[in-house]
Amino acid sequence: MSAPVPAAGSGAAASPLAERRIALVDLLDRLLAGGVVLTGDLTLSIADVDLVRVDLRALISSVNENVPSPFEVR
């Protein structure tokens, strides 16, 4: 459990982010505004013989109508 933040004016200095709670929607909005890069590697093997290898690299970001899509036909 976390300790409660002391009341204002009590004289004890607390980190301003110690008990700050952020809604999941706000967190996703902040992440997508700047973009998120996901990377991962998965290898399936039997008896030390690699059978399947999957590499994942993905960029996830929000869509803005002011920025043209690279997939549009001109």
C-alpha cells in the first residue's frame, strides 16, 4: 500500500506525482499524440531447433487530417 499524501500546509514535502492518478483514456491520448513504437521477438523451438521466428516492429500514432497520408494516390 502507498502512504497518503500529507495535506497542504503540513510542512512535509511530497513528490507532486506521488499520488497522481491518470485515467486510461488520458494516458492513451498522451501516448498516441507523440507516437508509440512496439518491438518484440518471438522464437518457437523444439529441442534447441528454431522452427518459427517472428519479429515485430510497429509504430502506432494518432491520425491528423492536416498531415497527408503516404498511401493516397495523387
